[in-house]
Amino acid sequence: MATLNRQFDRGVINELKNDTQALLSFLQDQNDGTIVYVLEKLGRLENGYSKQPLLNLLDNNNETIRSLAIKNLAKIGDVSLLDTFVNFAKQDESTEVRRESVSAIGRLRNEKTIPILIKLLSDNDPKVVMQAIRGLLVFSSNNQVKKELSKLLNHPNELIKEVIGKEINGVSYGSKDNGKQDEFPAHLKNTIVQGDVLETLKYVPDESIHMTFTSPPYYNARDYSIYQSYDEYLKFLEKVFKEVHRVTKEGRFFVLNTSPIIIPRISRAHASKRYPIPYDIHPLLVKMGWEFIDDIVWVKPEASVKNRNAGFLQHRKPLGYKPNAISEMIMVYRKKTDKLIDWNISQYNWDKVKKSKVEDKYETTNIWRISPSFDRVHSAVFPIELCNKVIKYYSFVDDLIFDPFAGSGTLGLAAINLNRHFFLTEKESKYISRMKEDLIRNSNLFDKKNNQPNFIDIKNFISLNNRKI
């Protein structure tokens, strides 16, 4: 691609675009990769542009070339191409080409396309249907169009139903609270509440939190996380994360660190049990109104994890293979809203956005290689590097960062270091004591603006709130 960039810069492509004969000759002599590159860079094409070089490509065996040829033909806005688009929408064997053809029909914005697009609403490919919807929404004031689109409220595809619900029936997702995105209740600022997380969250006002990053207690893997059953454990997390959803500002992020957990066998006559925690939590989160955004894999050095394959190393028997678990999941969710992320950004003044920019090196993939941290008091602590990345990528300067299972409080320390504020809850007194040690040792981070950390028990926290949620 670098060679192509040097060989065909914008000037060369513009010359080809403006010389029909040269473009015809060029496209006949190039390999597929070069043709694709040029088609992607053609840019705007005016009505009246010569169609022949692009029409010639519709017989190409490469579906990407056919698709890009149609995409560029659509830019011309020539209604005489309608039959061509319809033909490819109906008959091309490539779903990519069919979807682009339906998009091209819609981009004509001509009433002649209405019956064609209505017919395409019954296509088996949901993406074809979505493109037909997009084209018909231009004519949403047309009673026939509105009637046909309304029928899709019963469509089996969830995205189609969501789009129709919003565009035709006015169904919306979002906050009824008109509070500013860059504000939060002052009494939550740099506050650590010792007490039950569910009881504490009852007294946190709606839409108070900008971002939550947490790692919930692992099922029956630690002294502080004993549950009678896996079902009880999941129901507990569901209750907590519903409350987190309520207190999170519109369109803001919830980042969850979990991994499968293994419960050792009770004897050699029994098997151990592995619980897929992140995969069982996910559908619960989606159901309560979190929109899945990304999955990030936190990879740790193999030497830092428990060795599970020592037995296999000796016997090498099939079925007995057990890999060392060197990864954990970082699942990224956004509180569901009709508004785009650009809206969230626009709620901040430019100075704050500028201060919050990620200027240094950042992760370019969803594989994050970070060594774990170890603590003399808490057996499962966040690495500060992990907290730093999550905070920088998913919050702004002066935002309020929440961890409902704060443990040793690493997230709070990272938040202050990055000019954010924190709100933490933790029920275990030994971890509260550990937090105090760390925060007192780093008291220089708390200036008059940030205030000193406020350690408070749940009774006193409740008294700070005017009403129970």
C-alpha cells in the first residue's frame, strides 16, 4: 500500500478522473489491488461525469471492484442508472454488491425508487433491508412509505426494529435529566464509602458518574466472595450493575474486568468446574441497557500465572490439554442512548477536551500486554498501568470515576494522578485501611481543588443525601 501511495497520489488520481480515455486505459491494465485503491480514492463525482469507465468494471470477477464501481456510480446521481442498480441489487451473487446497489438506489433520492425500495424491505439480508430503510426515510412523510416501514416493527432483526421504532414511532433511548455532563454531586468527590455496595448505591443520585471501571469479586475464589451458588452470584452482580447503569450519565462508559474462574475438584474422583463469568454477565448487561462497544484482552506474562499444564507436559495425552490462562477480559459498554459519542464530547468546553486528549503512546489493538500487580493485603489488585489506560481512553479531566468493588483503591489513585476525581465503595475494613495508607502516602496529589480523600461509613454517607432513591 505504501508503494501505491507513492505511485498514485491525489494529483495522479485526479488526472485520471478528469481524463475518461486515460482512466479507461488505466483500469484495463492494472491488477485488482491497484484498481481497488484508485476506486477508493476517486472522491466526489459530479452529475454528468462519464460513466463508462465504471460501468466496464461491473463485469469484473472481483466483488469488491464491482461494489466500489457501483458506489462511485451512485455519486453521479444519474437516474438513468436506476435499472443498473436494481439489476445488481436483485441478481448479483455477492451480498456486498447487493447492499451497495440498494444504497445506490436510495442515494438517487427519486420518487421512482419508492416501490423498488419497498419491495426490498422483504429481502432476507438484514443489511439490504437496512439500506432500503435508509433510502425510504427520505420519503418518510409519504403515507405509503410510513405504512410499509411500520410493518417492520415486527421484523425478527433487532437492529431493524430499533431503527424503525426510533424513526417511525419516536422511540428514544436517553436521559430525561437535563443536567450537565461535566458536573456531578459534590459530596461524591474523592469519597470512599465503607459499606455494602447495593445499600450505598441506593443513595447515589441518578446520572452522577462519568465512568465506571471495576473487577467484581470472583465467584467463590476469595474469602470475600463466597456465594451459595453461581446463580446467586450472577443475580448479585446483576443488581449492582443495574444500579451502576442508573447512576451513570447518558452515553458514558462502563468498563468491566472479568475472566473465567475455575473451582478445584474436591477429589481425584471428581472434575474441577470452570465458570465462564464474562460470557454469563454479558447478556444481563445488554438486557439492562448497556450497549456493547469493545472487548479488550489483557495478556499477562506466562510466568505470572498458575501453571495448569504440568500434567499434560508429562503425559501428552489427547483430551488432557489445559492451557495456562494468561488473559483476562476487559469488556467495554456504553449506557444506551440515541446520541452519538460526538454529543458526549460536545458537552465539554474545548479547553477541557484539549486537556483530556491522549497525546502519548496509546494501544492500537485490543491486545493489552500488562504485568499484574501484587499486594501484601489484597490478593487481586488492578495494575496502575491498566487503570491509567482505561481512565485516559474513556473519561475527561475532572470527571468522576467509580469503582463499586474498590479493593485496595488503585483506581482512585490513578484517577487523581490523571486529574480526575473518584468515588469508591468497599465493604472490607482491611482494604479500607490499605487505601488510607496509599492515599495518605500520596497526599501531595490532593490540592485545594481536589480536596482530601473523604473516608466515610455508610450511615454518614446516607445522611449526606436528601432522599433515598
